[in-house]
Amino acid sequence: MVLKRNMLSVALMSATMLLVGTANAQDATDAEKAEAAKKAADAETIDKVTVKGIRRGIEDAIDTKQTATGIVESISAEDIGKLPDSSIAESIARLPGLTAQRERGRATQINIRGFAGDFAGTTLNGREQVSLGDNRGVEFDQYPSELLSAVTVYKTPDASLVGQGLSGTVDLQTVKPLSFGEQVVALNYRFDQNKVAGQTENGGRYSFSYIDQFMDNTLGIAIGYAHLDSPSPGYQNEAWGYADGPNGTKVMGGGKIYKFDNNLKRDGLMATVQFKPTEFYETTLDLFYSTFDKTEVKTGLEFGTAWGQGVLQPGYTVNSNGTITESSWTNVKPVLRMDSNPIEDTLFSLGWNNKFKINDNWSVAADFSVSSATRNFDVLETYAGLKGNGTTTLDLSLDSSGLYNNLTFGTDLNDPNNLQLIDAGNWGQDGYYKAFQIKDDIQAFRLDATRTFDEGFLSSVEFGYNYADRTKQKSADEYKLCIKDCTYPGGVKDTAPFPGTTGSFSFGGIDGLAIFDASALLNSGFYNLVRKDDKDITRKNWEVNEQVQTFFVQANIDTDIGDNMSLRGNVGFQYVSVDQSSTAITIINGAPTGELATNGDSYSDFLPSLNLSLGLPADQYVRFAAARQMARPRMDDMRASLDIGICQTSCNTLTGPVWSGGGGNPKLKPWLANAFDLSYEKYFTTDAGNKGYVSAAYFYKDLLSYIYNQPILWDYAGYPLPPPGPGQTVGVNYPSSTNGILSAPANGEGGTLKGLELAVSVPLDVLWAPLEGFGIQASYSDTKSEISPNGPNSSEPLPGLSKYVSNVTAYYENHGFSIRFSQRHRSGFRAETRGFGADLTYININAETVQDAQINYSFGEGAFENLTLFLQMSNIGDEPFTTSDGGDPGSRPVQYFEYGRTTLIGFSYKF
């Protein structure tokens, strides 16, 4: 792995130096300026007329990067409704310094420069977006790629960029019809097939786009619709962990194995109306709406070995690291699970922008926007077990891949006659049901003005004000499912006949597993629902409100330095004022009181920023940026829910008795960092008119604070504290004031993050003219963290950070054919995901390499002109999602998720 990593970094650096040398030599040898200028102009003209397909998307992105005043990365659609991947997140993940976290086999959250998704800001057409998760990280698969025209990732902020994040800001963009300049109607259809472990399921996706201009190009309309129906089968094989075995060995303590039957249905709508009746006034109304229904049916089982009632038999196999890799067990009690976890998401965004050009030097803009999201998420568990005493034998063996264990049970679990509905796991219930709801709403207003200058080193000055009011709510209801009432008089459990049939499985050593429809059984009224109310459930119910006011001033620089250099950029600041609060149910001594408590804080931050781009001869640029960056705290960390008690002794820095508690912290301040960036970029155009660039960038972030759990002083005034009870005396064993200690997330010691990013985008005819049409895009990132996310002296890695990230794309485009192969790799990383019972948890994910390919053919003339046929394959190598135990990673697998390869075949037609 180290050898491959070093080879790639050396190759990228060598390519950078070679291309810089080649391009500079070409500039020097073409000394006949008049002839060279004529050729370049001709090439540019040809390029503007003929560039399309993959190369059009690449070159539009290059133009965005070159003309930006800050350090940005960009992707652009090949054509209307045709971003280069089946998912917008997969496209973003190939940009330098960016990675994607996969959930259920699909890229969802984006990590920028080693930070998790919560540290990034996300906007749609420049407006802050809500999220459907518990926190701020946007799930990008909510946005159909067919409805987006481009994505720009701002790695360095400027003062006018509202809603920015600490790691960066992702701006999703839809088309502006007046800028498009022509009428277009486009249709796309793709047949979708997912194949995993010999199991195949089919679906489809289609989209429609319409763009037109009216009234002498003063009125423009853009409408897009995209539908997705994608099956996503998969498998899960997981160890609970590794227990102490005989003679200092480690043995699997228990595990679970599941087969997934997932289906994703998404409908997205985009509409834009743009009206510019005069030079004085322009108005644009943007609408984005998406519904995303995710159905997940899980069939499988869980079992305990060392951490159950299993008995290890002699004759086991131990490897050189002390791990038992093959074993036999008796008295194992399997719990068959039929689960259903449907998710229904709705996302809505509306923006109305108004621009007024007062005169040649003054303009004013007013923008109104709303963004809202609702997620309804159910978690249904149903249990079954063997008849009789419920036990059987089990043979365990490590798979030859080392990624999971194979299971062989001594009783046929695919025979319904051997099974019954029962609390086989001794969990005090016959099933379990959770109903979550998340709501997120933002209302925002922005007013800004621009003063341009006809001469001088400043091209313009911008200043303005943005107000955003955001409210996020989470609610949770949980129930035991009982065949009767789950009281089990006399210790005798309730049972019922197994209501299912045989089923195929074919994974992890299990050929078949009996199944039934859990949702149908619940909806039939078979189970009695017994509501649960405890502190763990209560603290999942909260509301957070933020009112954020941002004042900004920015001076834009655009001037020449001598005859052959230029300086562009900006300098400015934001003044951010925040009023935040949270409301939640108070818990006293572990018991929910049912009484609400509200707490919060107000504060402000000053965020200066500087971006400079020095233009050198031969299309070379040196960029420098310095800024104070900010990311608002996680919203579940800001919840006001507290579990309050009395500390009598050992109360941290206080002397008991004092109030003490644990929970969230509605007074949290944001993460802050001083950030510095330096980059070198070289752009070039080949004789055939193809554009490319090479770049090298270094970044350094000094976090002034980081948020982690720690004891802090806290005033419990305003909470429903109980009065002294019998036997309690104020000052003796009952607190004499409301001041106390709280264990909660709080701002503490920060750290540093630094990294190197190398990138090239090379049309290969720059090296040899016959290679016209071939090209390579590649990037490599090496990031080092000195941040302790769980506080000083903690050893856990920074969530979202892969130290090494690389992306390579090779493409060919000529004579109507477009071929692209992409591979992205990230080293191991720590990530937040849904764990037991769908609650959030952190896990360490192993390194992964994901490969994708695409083949297109476009008809250039004749009856099929403007028709494109294409074939796409995602996750070609069926790369699994895996984690392992650090004590012996090669022989102690923990989590294994396999979701297979996706093939898309279809067409697009534009007229």
C-alpha cells in the first residue's frame, strides 16, 4: 500500500514538472507571436463550436477553477441533464482533496480535506440548505444529478460567501435559462441493474429537461424532472466483537448475518423562471423539490457464542496472533430477525432573487429563500427462534478473504416447522418498533450592494447583510412488540407459530433462511404495542433554533503588475451574530419528568478573509489565502436535554452537594480555525484546442477550539429541579444553589490539520498530437492531523479523515465515442453511521477502492442526430464496506457490507 501510494505521488509530481516544462518550452519556442496568436484564436474558436461530451464538462470545470479568485474545485455537466455520474456525490468525490462516505452502497456525505460532512457548508444556488440527518451534514444523494448543471467546492472562503463551512463549502447549481441562450428539450432513460453474490434486481431512472427563452430573450424558463427506481440488494456479516478465549486467545463473542432487500425511489423537480425586462432589473425564481423513499427489508439472524450461552468445543484452530479462526460450539441460541426500516424524505427549496442596476457603478440585490426537509424513519424488529430449548450447534470459520466469518448451524433454519415466534434473545420483548421524525427549516433574507470602479486596483466593493432563522426538531417514539404483554408470568415466554415460508440466502455459509413479512404482521394487529419511556429515548427528542445575522464587506482586487503579471482577489470580513436556543424534556435521576426546559446563548464572531491570485506569464497562477473559518456546532450536541442528579462527593472542582448532570449543551460555541492556503497552477491549451492544467496546493488549519465531552460549570436555574425530599437538608445533602457540574460537549483544545494536494488534468495530445481525444485526470492528497477529537491525550482519529486519498480518471473522446474509467481510493478512516437500533455511532472503516466506467456513443448527423447511447458501471470491483479489530485486522473482521455492482444502460436525446 505504501509503495503504491508513493508511486502515485511521485508520478503526479513528475507529471506536473514535465507538463510545466513542456508548456513553458512551447511558449518559448513559438516566438513568432503573431502566428501563434492566430493559431490560438483559431483553436479557441473551433473549441467553442465543437467541444462537447466528457471534454466539455472537464473544460467548463477548468475555466471555473482558472477564473476563480480563491482556491476552488469544480465539476460541470457534459450536457443538460448529464453530469458524468449516476450520483452527484460520486462526481464530487473525485475532486482533489475530497472523499465520499458510502451508506448502503451509495456515496452520500462528502468529506473535505479530512473533515466529516458536518464541518462543510452546503448551498444551492448560493443559499444555505437544510439536512435530513440529525446534524448539518447534507446527504447529497437527495439531489438528482440530472437536475444540476455544475458544482463548485470553495476550499477557501471569501466574505461574500454566506453559509460557509470550516472545511469548505459545496455550492450546487441549477441552470440559468437566459445564460443558456437556446431552446433545449432533453430526455434521458437508463435501465438499472444491481448484481451482488449472484442475486440480480432491476430498476430504472429517467429524466426530462426543458429550457427556453421568450420575449426577445428577456424571459427564460427551465424545468427538470428526474425519477429513480433503483433496487439495492446486499449482505451484512458482523461480529459483535472478540472475547477472551482459552490460553490467552481471542474468540468471536457473537455475531449477526443479514440479507438486504432495499429499494430506492426518488422523484426530483427543478424549475427556474428568469426575467430581465430591462438593464435596470432582473428577477429569478428557483424551485427545487425532492422526495426520496428508501425501503430496507432485512432478513437474518443474531447469535451469541462466548458472549451468549455457547460452549466452545476442543479442536479449534488458532493463528499466530492468538485469534481462533475455526471453532465449533454447542448450546448456541440463534435469534432469527425479520426487520423493516423504511425512510421517507421530503426536501424543498425556494429562492427569489432580485437584482437592481442603479447606474453603471452601483447595483443592489435582494434575495429571499426557504429550505425545508422532513424525514420519517421507522425501525421495525421482529424475532423468532428454534422450538424446544431454542439451541443448536454452530461451526465458525474465517472466510478465505479474511473479511467475514462463515456459519454452519446444526439445525435447518430454513424449515418453518423448526421455528416459532418467541423472545429467543431473552431481551424482554417479542419485537421492537421505533418511529423517528426529523424536521429542518431555514428562512433567509439577504440584501447586498456592489460599487464598481472604472480604474484603480480595486474592481469593486461589496457589502451586505444576511439573516437566517433555522429550526431543527427530532422526535422519537419507541415501543415493545408483544405477542401478549411481555410480562412472561412464571418465566414462561409467549410463543406463536412461525408465519412464514422458506427463503433463499446464499451467503456466509447459510444457503437458506425462513422468512415472513414483518411489516404485514405488524399492520395486521398481531402484536400489542407497549410504549417505552426512559432517559435514552427521551434525550432523542429535542428542538434547536438558531437566528444568525451576517454582516459582510468585501473589496475585490483586479489590477496589472507590470506588462506580464496580474493580481486578482479579495479582502474582507464577516461579522456573525448568533442567538441560539434549545428546548427538550428534563430527566431527573434517570426518570423523564415530562417538563420542558429551554436554554441557549448569544455570541458573535469576526471572520476576516484574504484571497490573492498572482497571474504569471504562460497562464501560471500562484494563489494565497488566509481566513478565519467557522463551523456551527453539531445540532444533537446543542440539545437541551439533561439528566440531572445530585453529586455528593468528587464533584470535579466543586465541593458537594451540587447539582450534576449529563446531556447536551445549548451554549456551545462554533469550531473556529485560522486557515492558510498556498497553491501553484499552470494552465495550457493544445494545438487542437484542448485545455488542461497541473496544480500543487498546501493547506494548514489551526483549530482554535474543538468540541468534545468534558465536565464544565453549569447553572441549572430554569430547569424543573425537585425540592428537598425526606431526609434531605439544604447544604448537607441537597445543593444550596443552582450552580453545579455538567458532563457535556464543550469547546476545548484544538489542534492542527495540514496537507498537500496534487492534481493534473491532461489532454494527452499535449505530449503527442496523435493522442488527440485521450486524456487523464488525477489527484493525490496527503493529510496529517494533530487534532484529538475526544479531548487531550485521546487517540481516536479525526472523523472523516483518510490520510491518503487518490483519484484517477482516464478518458477517450473522438468520432462520437466517449469512454471513461475512474478509480478513487481512500485509506482507512473513522466515520459516523447508523448503528444498533439506528442510533448514531462511530466506527473505523478500512481502506477502500471504488471503480466506475462509462461508454457513450453520440450520433453526429443523420436520422439519429443528438441521440446518445451509453453504458455505465458503478463499483465494478464490488468493493465492500468493511471494518476490523485492530488487534489482528486480517483475521478479526467486525463489519462486512456488500452491495454489489450497478450497471446502467440507456440513451439521451436532445432536440
